Amino acid sequence: MIKQYYKQALAQLRQHPLISIISIAGTALSIFLIMLVVMLQQVRVAPFSPESNRDRFLHVHYMSIGNKNWGDGTSNGPMSVQTARELYKKLTKPEAVTIYSSFTVSTPVSLPGVPSTTADLRETDDTFFRVFDLQFVSGKPYDEAVFTAGQPVAVITEGISRAIFGTTETVGKEFLLNHAPYRVVGVVKDVSTLADMAYGQVWVPYTSTNLGNEAWEAGHMGLMCTTILAHSRDDFDEIRAEAKRRLNEYNTLLADEGYTLIDRNRPYDQEKQSISFAANQEPDVAAARRERVIIFIILLLVPAINLSSMTQSRLRQRVSEIGVRRAFGSTRMEMVGQIILENLVISLLAGVVGLIISVVFAYAGADMLFAQPYSMTFNTPTVDTGILLQPSTFLYALLFCFVLNLLSSGIPALRASRTSIVNALGGKTH
């Protein structure tokens, strides 16, 4: 039966080429626009290397601190190493907790006597490479002993390795990082700026620089952030509860200094963190979801209204056929189901076209589409199939094709099925 519906749909496409082209183009355009919105969201929350564990991440990127002498005023920004260690590094429930610089810094790298190039530097602890799965092509990350000793070692990307040495076989070689000698211990594949927590071109222990000592507000605020890797999303509530207990205990100790740390319900999961742009404001996830739903509804309803009129036009030319099928025993619901399924073939064909166009457009317009607000790097975003084509991408495309098909063909199908057999056989629609 499904095969018969498929053949019927293709026959309708051939019989009415102009209407078919317009229907496919309209549906494809709608799916194209919707999938762009989906992809813009997916690059923020969907897992991809080196942030393959996004579904298990909790982030504390910023913190606020108040003082009894400031009234309602607060100081806002990243944490100090001391604060990150006391509040989050000592948590017992997570699988791992990493402390790292909250943003990358463009830093000169070179060989002695050779003009320097610029690389985006991120300073981390050794746990960083357990939380984020950077893909090593040679060497390995620095371990806890190296980190604790503050040794001047670095993990670099293939791109930086080629820029400095002309090859990726550079483990054990030395280069100048901001005019200080560093030894390469590992080389990893280039990282997209869309992985904004893990992104960097050079990673070094923050103990090898002065970054970990940079702090203000009595040493409580600084330049660091933390990402928590949970064993499972089911552990999120327990991790947050443990973090809140530690914050309350720590604030008790700070009371003598007059300070109070304010977390604003951090740590945030990946979705909430993706819309968090201010340290002193908690993002509204529900509002962000409502905005996307409204966009989806508009992008579905507008073409559905236009496509329904075209579907109605095709059905008028099939009134006699509908009458014959009703005369031979087809029920109204069978007719409705057949018409919707036939139209679904066209919708799926158009959906494939729309999805392909959206992927091509995303590749071509990555600089414009995926530009990140408040980014500290001048490097443009890069995308690949692993980022754009998530399993959920195809599920979303299929869902929207089905909904658009139901909206555009449901009402015309119901109206056609209600035509009396006598009128239908006579070619009348009423």
C-alpha cells in the first residue's frame, strides 16, 4: 500500500509540474530556514569533539561577589584559582572538575630568531584533558606531576605546529611562547572556535605562568572558570546541592571579611550556559525556548497556508477519483490518510532538498551565521559534518516535514473526504 501511495505521489508530480515545483520549493525553503535555526542552537548544545560530553557538563564561568560596605553593588566576573578550588575542585560527586582560564589570549609564538606568529593561548590544569576530549595526533597531555611542578610545557594544534616548525612531528621540541621557552608534549587536531570552552591553539599549565596568582577582591575574583563533568545527567541535582552547601560554608568563612559570593544558581548545564552572557544575570531558559517555538510556528504556518491552497487545487482535479474510491468502499478516514501520506512523499522530498541547502549554506556562511558574541579570538568559526549533522538534525528535519505536511494537507484532505459520493462522481466538490 505504501508503495502504491509513493507511485501515486510521483504521478501527481509529473501531471502538474508547475504546482509540484512551487510546492517543493516552498516546503524546501521552509525546512531550510527552520534547519538554520536548529543548527544555530545545536552548535551551542549538541556534543561534538572536543566537547563530546556536553550532555554531562556543568559550567561555572562567572561569579559575583558583594561586600557589606557596597550596599546592593557587586563585582562580577571570573573566579580566582582559590575560589574555584574551594567551591568546585573539592566536590565529591562529579567524575572530574577542571579549572582553566575563562578566555583565550592572543600570544606570540615563534622559534628563536624567527618572526613570531600569533596563537590563542588557554591556560589549564591537567584535568582539562579528561573533561575535554582533544584529539591527539602525537604525544600526550601534561599530567598532574608536570602541572604541580609548573613545568613550561605545551600542547599545540597541528596548525600552530606547522606554522612554527613546518611539520606536525614536533613532540619534544622547544619554541618561544611570549618569549619564554616551552617544550611541546602533545599535538592535537585543530579545534573549532564553536567549542568555546575547550577552544585554544596552545594549552599550557596555568602554574607555569603568573595567571593563577592574578586575583582581586581579597583574592576571591580572578581570571578562571570551571567545568564539571558528571557521571550522568541524573547527578546534576546532587552536584548542584553539594556546590550550594560548599558555597554557604565558604561564605560563612568570608563573613569576617565582609564578603559574600553569589553564584546565581550556578553551575549551569550546557543549554543554560550557552545563553549566559552576563555574570550578574541568570539566563531565562524557558524564555529562550519560547522564542524558538514561536520562530518555528511562524516558519511552519506561513508556508503551510500557501501550500494548503496548492494541495486543494490538486485535489479538485481528483474529485472523480475520490468518488470512485468512496463508491468501492473507502472510508473517509482512509481517504484522509491516503492523501496525507501521498503529500508526505512530496514533503519528505522537499525536506531533503531543504536540509541539503541548509548544510551547504551553513558551510558557506559560517563566518556570518556562527559569529560568537564577546569572543576573544580573531579566528573565524569553522564547521564540519561532525558539528552540523548530528543525529538530532535528521530527526528535527523529519519532524518538521511531518508537521508541515499535516498542516498543509490535513484540512484539504478532510474537505475532500466529506464530498458526497454522488457529487464526487460528477466532478463536484460540494
